[in-house]
Amino acid sequence: MPATLASVRLILLEFNELSPPVIQKLMAAGELPNFKRFHDESDVYETEADELAPNLEPWIQWITVHSGIPYRAHRIQRLGDGHKLSEPNLWDFVSDRGGSVWVCGSMNINYREPINGWVLPDPWVTEVRPHPEDELRPYCRFVSANVQEHTREQAPLSKSESVEFVTFMARHGLSPATAAAIVRQIASERRSNTRWRRPVILDRLQFDLFRWHWKRAKPVFSTFFLNSTAHYQHIYWRHMDPESFEIKPDPAERAIYEDAIPYGYRQMDRMCARFMDLADDDTTLVLLTALSQEPCLKYEEVGGKMMYRPKDFGRFLEAVGIREPAESAPVMAEEFHLDFATEDAARDAEGKLAAIRYRGEPAMRVERRGNNIFGACGIVEQVEPDAVLQLDGGGRTVPFLDLFYQLDLVKSGIHHPDGLMWIRTPARSHSVNREKVPLVSVAPTMLRLLDIERPSQMKGEPLDTAAVPASTTSPG
């Protein structure tokens, strides 16, 4: 291990899909004072993902961020497939050199064992275990249930599992401020429609856990991933900016949700403050979004994109004629995994799912790999109350809404390749780079900041944050 590695600490703040134009607008309005301070104490870059839809997905691009490998080389396309990456990630390089790590919620990850530190996978993972597994299991189980089933009124958790989570947080850093926020949230939901704010409570819980372990272990390299504001943008952009859309939100609905996205950014602003307070004079903070979002206009002709998920996977599979039992795991939005005991059972299920029709067209998107099926409802239009699905080549029908429910509201935010990267070193110097940075340069830059040599598989050039870019100003 290089002598300098132990004296350097770096925290990578992964605020998924925050939009640079929205941040600039809210900073200019004085609504994000901590983002402004972070910006003015950082080397500022705009990043660019070297992909277009359908490969412009965060679970693809975060793998590129963590490994330095572009999608055309790593070919990891699905959320939950990060364990298939053959190359090491940033935390593996640090751990291999004797540095400790704290990977907190990063998306679509894997890690090499033995790992020197803690690893908390994202809430959608099915194949990657937390480390230490026994200690982090209560947190993973609770958060995964609430995130994967956030569209349901009640997460599928037993009373004992909920109690186990509360006990875990009480022993792992639950702050009085977060406890008070939980009480306020519960009370507000009884008075008005504020359930949409729940993701921010999970953010606070995750920060409490992060801070608790970080203060004790003082890891060399840490990550901290949040997705709440990305979620708000996908659903509520139409309510924030109705002028950009042909289909306007209902006025009563807009009154509830028009501030949802700015609210999310204000909560991220407070998170910036928490991390700047946490970081000492030997800690570099890097704020990264990987992607961003913009208004989703491609579905306006069909009334906007709707999303549907099975109400009950067991009942759904039985209704469409799939007799073999399967382990189901929701992913994001309408997508889900089905794991069967054998490949033959998965192949039979694949055929039955692919045969489902809606108005004569395939109703499902289905991809099988071995005994796993990655599926989703492919219907994006508003389904009428009396809509039916045709099964078995049209021989049977079943009411659509008997099996599926609609997720949230109309999708209104879509991925954009531009993102931001702000590097706040202990020097607190400020510079603004006018050229976009490819995401493959992020990992080499992180290694450079940690004084670790770039490996041969990382083809991106590391940024020289000490160099004078096109525009330079002093802090303030």
C-alpha cells in the first residue's frame, strides 16, 4: 500500500440523475445554498455518458463509473446483473492495497472477497450479499421491501422484521432529528397526501447509518448513493413544468405535486451540508450524478407513458397457466425478475408470458437467461376498466385490472446523457471546466485522487484537478 493512501480519504456522493439545469436554476434562486457552497469550493465538470437509449440507464452507467469500463465492453444491461462484471471496481482496488472501504447503497454493484470494509448493495439487488452480511441484513431487508414495493400501501414485512430494523437503527446511528422527521411524516400522512415524501425519510436513515460507520472506521474510500430525487423527476416533471407537455396535469393533482422535484433538490441540498460538516481536512468529497433527466415527451401522443405491475405474482403466474413455482423480485417501475428451479420451467414460463396479448399485440416484455426471466408489462397507454388480456393464443381472456395495477402517475422525466461532477478537495479551490468529461474518466480520476495507479483496463484519461481549466475563479 502506498504510504500516502492511508492519509487520504474520499467520499463519492452518488446523487442519481440530478439535472444540472435544474440545479443551476434553483441555485440562482437562492434555494440551494449548500449546493452553491459545494460548487464554489470545487473543481466543476460536466460529464457525458457515451450511450443513447435504450442503454442510457443508470444501472448501466454506474457500472462504468465504478469500473472505468464502458458499456460496449462490460455489456451489463440489466439492473441486478452487476455481479456478472468480471473486472474490479474502485473499492476493490482500494481494498487490495490495504485501504478500508464503505460502499453505501451504490447501484448494480459487485465486489471481490475478501473485502476490507462494509458493503451495502442497492435495494433492488438479488445476487450480491451485504458485508458483513449478518450485521447489515435487517437494514437491507427493510429498505428493499419498502423500495421495491413503494407503490403499495404497506411493505410486505412482518412485525418482527420491522422491530428488528428499528433495533438495528437504534444501535447504528439513528439520530434524534431523523426520529423526529419520521414522526412528522407519519402525522402529515394522516392529515394530507404527503406519502410521496417517504423516500426522503429513507435517505435520512441511510445517512445516519453511513455517518455512524464512517466515524468509527474512517474508511479510505466511501460511496453514498441516493435515488429519491431521480424518482421524483421521473414521475412529477409534468407537475413542475406543465408548459413543456401537451398533456397537462389535473389542477388538483398539480397542487399536490408541483413542488415535489424542488422539494427533492432541497433535501439533497441539506444532504450536501451534512457531508461538508462530516468531512475533515483530509477528506475529498466528489459529487456525481452519472446522468440527468429532461421532460419525457415521446409518449404524449398516447396520453403519456403508463406503467403496470402484477398485483400478486403468484396469482398472476397461475392465471396465465404457469404452474411451476418461482421466486419473484420487483425491480424498478414495471420490471421484475422470476427465478425458476429449472431451465425447462423457465422456458415454459417464457413461452406463456410471450403469448399474452393485449388488443392483439404482445402485452409483456420477456427475456430469459437460464432459469431466470427478466420481464415487464409492455403496455404504456391508459388501460380502460373493462380491458382484457388474451391468453393461450386467444383461447382464454382475463380482465387486465384483475392481475395488474397502475404504478404512481404518468411517467414524465426521461434520462439525459449529461451529468455533473464536482470535486471538492481539502484545498477548496474552485475552477470550472468547459469541456464535457466522459464517464470512463471518473474511475481513473478517483484512483488518481487516492494515489493509486490506473490499471490497464481503464482506457479513460484521469482528470488533472490541479490544472488550470478554461475558466478559473477563486472560492466564494
